[in-house]
Amino acid sequence: MAMAMARWRQRLLSSACSSSSSSAAAPQALLRLASSALSRQSSSRGFAAAPDDTTPFVVDIPVPYAGHRCDPPEQRVETSAKELVDFFKVMYVMRRMEIAADSLYKAKFIRGFCHLYDGQEAVCVGMEAALTKEDAIITAYRDHCTHIGRGGTVLEVMAELMGRKSGCSLGKGGSMHMYNKEGNFYGGNGIVGAQTALGAGLAFAQKYNKQNAVSLALYGDGAANQGQLFEAMNISALWDLPVIFVCENNHYGMGTAEWRSAKSPEYYKRGDYVPGLKIDGMDVLAVKQGVRFAKEHALTKGPIVLEMDTYRYHGHSMSDPGSTYRTREEISGVRQERDPIERVRKLLLAKEIVTVADLKNLEKQAKAEVDEAVNQAKEGGQPETHELFTHVHVKGLKQLAYGPDRKEVIVPLP
């Protein structure tokens, strides 16, 4: 067991980011010359280069994809200065938001369950870069950042966490039940693994209605052994549904390491007859390329399984210190070698798109955005008592809801 644990920890740290290959040196030299010219034009914006430049260039993906019953996508991906700056902005806002949620929970502004996503931001952001809002997403209870990715706001998340009626679920869902109908985001689900079957149902509706869109059903490595996941994969394969099953493998199901709970921790192969792909989930560009590949596959051939090799810095939830089943050295090692935000930071600086000072300004803006959202959320009101009985049954049911004594509390359902 000691040897297995040692191999396990080495694997966690083995996906360190490396630089682009020399084969791309010539075109990158041209891009640097172009960047230098653009920087003179954009000096009034304070950037070393043009951060809003959408001119595409190619970046190598350092960690190879691993495929199951499919040929993996190319190890190179197209991006732009604007996209990389946007990635940094959004991921940094997400990180600050989750850190703020940690503080608010400890100050008892947030009660109940609270599962934080810091460390896993590249999965959400890279995924959205390959999707449209016509595509649908359903996930488990670590869903704050997914709501942001689907077009939600920091204020909506913070208000929901504090039980305010300006929250994305009107203050009635809390941490585990974010929701955004306009963004085709269907939660936020508390029952482990149950959302995978619902994701298959969303894909069935898309196929039935002849929509050119896919559904993504996200789950963790802790849910990967759940029976309903395999039932969902089976019916999806039978009916060629446009569904992507995404295992966000952060390597710990609550406090249990994957090597202790799964005989076969190669989750991208778990679909058996369903093709799969393993992706470095700490690399936002690798995620973008992988999900783009998976979407095309799902639309033309049916379901596919993606395993995102990622990591969470916090414990499973706020009640879990996260250091009893793993060492602090392991956590800091992943932060130093694989942090998704630091990878983008290094790429932006290497390509001379921004300066260190520019990134500091972006960080200050993100912190200010989160602080403002927190203050606004604190001032918001709680849901009215009658709201307890809404969004439960279909409207117009014309039934009465009774309290426990069936006398004092009698409310007609809306």
C-alpha cells in the first residue's frame, strides 16, 4: 500500500507544464514582431502587446491525450491574445470568488454545505471555450464556477450562497443548487451521480427536437462507481445520444483517494463500448481542444467519456480540512507545478502579450469585482415565507400545502 501511495503522489505531480516545442519557433518569431508593432499602437491601454488582438496563433499542448476507442485530437491548439487574457480574467475571478466564499463560510454568512472549486477552473473555462450556450450542462454540487461559465454573475453566486432572493436560485438552492435556465445550466445536483442520467435525458431532448447541440454531464471520480452512470452510458450508446460524460477527476472522492476506491481508475475507459479521452484538466487550452473534439464526436457518432485530470485545493467541503488524507506538501506541489492560472500567466508573459504589471491590474480588478458582489449580496433580502411553497409543484395545481400539525400552517399552492 505504501508503494501504491508513493506512485499515486508522483503521478499527481507528473503533469508539469512545459514550454512549446522549437518546431513552432519561426511562426512565433513573426508573431513577436507583429506584437512589438502592435504594442506601440496599444500603449495608451497600458499593455505590452494588444490584449484584444484576435489574430490566431498555435500553442503546443505539453501533456499527451490518451484515447480509448478513438484517435486523440492533435497536440496543438489555436488561440489568440484576447482569448488568453480572457481566460486569465475569468479564472482569476473564479479563484477570488471561491476564496471569498471560504471566508464568508467561516464568518457564518454562508451556512450548510459548501463545496469549493479552486484549482479546477481550467475545466470549466476550457470547456466553455469549445461550447455555445445552446449546449446544455448539468453537474454535481461543486457548481459555483460552472454557473459563472454559463453566463451567470458573481453577485448571483454570492447571493445564493448567503440565501438572498437575488441569488440565481432565488436564495432557495444554496451552494449545491445553482441554476441558469437561460444558459442551459441545469444545476447543481446533490445526489451523487444522479445528474448523469438527467444529462442523458437532456441529450435525448436535443436529439428528439433535432437541435445541433450537445449535453455535458459532469461528475467526480467519487461518483464514477455509481450504477446510474453506467445505465446512462448504456442507453446513450443504444440511442446514439449527443452526450459527453465528463469525469472531473480531482483524485479524491471526499477523503478517499482514487486508488483506494477504484480497481480501474482509468475513468476515460469506463464506458467500455463508449469511446473515451483523458485530458490534462489543469491546462485550459488542452481542455478546450479536447471538448471541441468530443462535441464533434457526440454530434456525429454519439456519447463519449472525458476524464479531466484535475485537482482541488480545498477539502471536499468546508467541513473537510483537506489535510488528513493528503499532505500539505502534495497540495503545494500541485500548486507550484500545475496551477491552471499560473500556466496561463506564464504563457501570456512568454508571448509578451502583457506585462507583470498588467496582470497585477487584472488581479486587482477581479478582487474589486468580487468584493463589490459580496457587499451587494450581504445587503440583499431573504426570500419571503410564501416562497417556500413555490417552484415545487406545477402551477395551477389548486392544492393546499399543510404544516406538520395540519392546522396552523395551510398554504394554497400557486
